[in-house]
Amino acid sequence: MIDHKLAEDLKKRAKEGDTAVLRSAELKSLFDQLKTLPADERGAFGQAVNKLRTELTELLNQAKDEAEELAPIDITAPLDINTPRPELLPSEQGSQHPLMAELATILDIFYRMGFTAVESREIDDDYHMFGSLNFPEDHPARDDYDTFMTTQTDVHGKPFIAPAHTSIMQNRVMKAGKAGLEAGQAIAAVIPGRVFRNEDLDARHEHTFYQLEGVYVDKGIHAGNLIATLKTFLQEYYGKELDVKTQPFYFPFTEPSFELTVSCPFCDKKGCHICSRTGWIELLGCGMIHPNVLKEAGIDPNEYTGFAWGMGIDRLVMMKYGIEDVRHFESGRLDFLRQFS
Ligand SMILES: [Zn+2]
């Protein structure tokens, strides 16, 4: 049967007028659950789920009616302002931004692979942006990140930083997972977050975009685990068999470091405009976590190894839907956003 608490929570949200409840992961999970049931249980469960959805719709309608009754009427306004003209207004329900909807799908895949999600942050310090990640002071690699900084400084006399990558969370996640690691529980976390770079804007570069960091640490972890994890994720997300290749790269916080290239999901290596006719797409940076980064989090690199990656969520979604310009996401253009609602 449907979990009682889950049903009550959904109803409470509907009563409060939260229209997102009909597209919520919780409601969707019930439909997913349905598919896994034996045939003789499916009918009753399906009916219960449909009944719940009908109830939620009714509760939402009630909430909407109540809200309308409460809406103040401006008696001095001309008639047409007080007369509802829904066809002239944007959709009252609105919709989830495509990046957030896709993020839910992405996280769901990683949950099923045993990862937990940790939220990133939008302002941080020099230590988490660079110091904890094996960027020594004055290291030229710091210049690869065109970071936004505040003029105000912290207690160390350093500016605060708008994170230029979600790797700012690596040290925190590893410190928090250290006790569990020593008790035999791998650190397995994905970290979605908004990041900021002082980029020259064009179809492929935005000053604000989303990344998904991944961190995995345990005994005996090697690069094969890293590649298998990312390949499994990408095949799930794009819903098809893909090939991946790695080429050597440089990041201060991983050793060895790779750039992961994936076979184009649109043309299966034949070459198309999405992959610039090459059949392959350079997708993300990854590598084995540098021993200095493990040490900085209090983890013994002689005993444990791990991998990490950072991928652009905007880029994953652009590839999935063949979106040609990253600036659409932050543009507020309704004609773009409505295609996803
Ligand atoms: Zn292609």
C-alpha cells in the first residue's frame, strides 16, 4: 500500500497550494514503484495511486479558489484589471526550470548507484577554493579560474570567493565522511551547485552555471572504478550505450587527471553538428584524488584512494536536448522555457 506518511505529506503540500506536488519526485516514485510490483498487486496499487493524484488535484483547486477569494480587489482600478483574462497572463502554475528538472533526474541516477547528495555553497574562502585542493599560494593554476572575489576580506586577510567550481566541497565531504570510512563505509557523494566565473560570454560560456561534483573514497579504488562509474551514469542519463575515452589532463587536485570524452549520443560517432563532426564530445574533468588532498582532509593516502570529477550540468542538458546556446538557460526567455514545461 501507499506509505501513509508520504501520502499525508503530499496532501499537506497540495492544501498549501504547492502546484509542484503533482510533478514531485515522491509522486513519481509511486508510479515507478508500480512498475516493479507483481502483476496481481499492480491493479489495487495503481488505483490507490490514481485516487491519491485525484485528491491532490482537488486539494490544489480548493487552495486556488481560497487564494482567489482572499485576493484584494482594487475598487478604483479600471474594470479590465479586476476581470481575469487568463489568456493574457503567463501560466499561473509556472514550471520548473529545465536545469532543476534535469538535476532531479541526474541525482536520481546517482542515488540508485549508492551516492548521497550534498549541497554546495555560493560564497566561500580561499582555503576551500584553492588551499585544501593542493593549489599552493601563487600557483599559476589559480589563474585558470577567473574567480569573482569580494573586496571585503576574511580573518586571514583574504577575499571571499564566489565558487568557480564545486570542488570547494571536497575537503568538507571527506572530513565529514572520515569516521564512516574508517568504519568500512565508502565516501560516495555528489555535490550539485551553482558556480561563477568571470568569462567572456558566448554560446558556450556563461558567468553563472551549474556543476555536479563527485567524490568517492575507499580502500583499493582505481581509475577503472572512476571510468565505469561515469560511463554507467552517462548511459543511464542518455538512455543508450556510449563509448568513453580518457586523455591525460592537468588539475592540481587529482593525479593522474583526465578529460573524459564520450561518443556523441546524437550520431553514434558518425559526426554531426552537436559534436563538431568528430563523433566525440569532451565532457568533463576527472581523476584520482591527489594524496595531498586526502591528507588535507585527514585521510591516509597509503590506506585509501579515491576519485573525483566535476561536470557541467548545463552542458549535459544542452547535449541531451541539442540546445545550441548556454545563455538560453539564464535568459528568462519564456519561449525557450515553455518547451520544457
Ligand atoms: Zn555527433
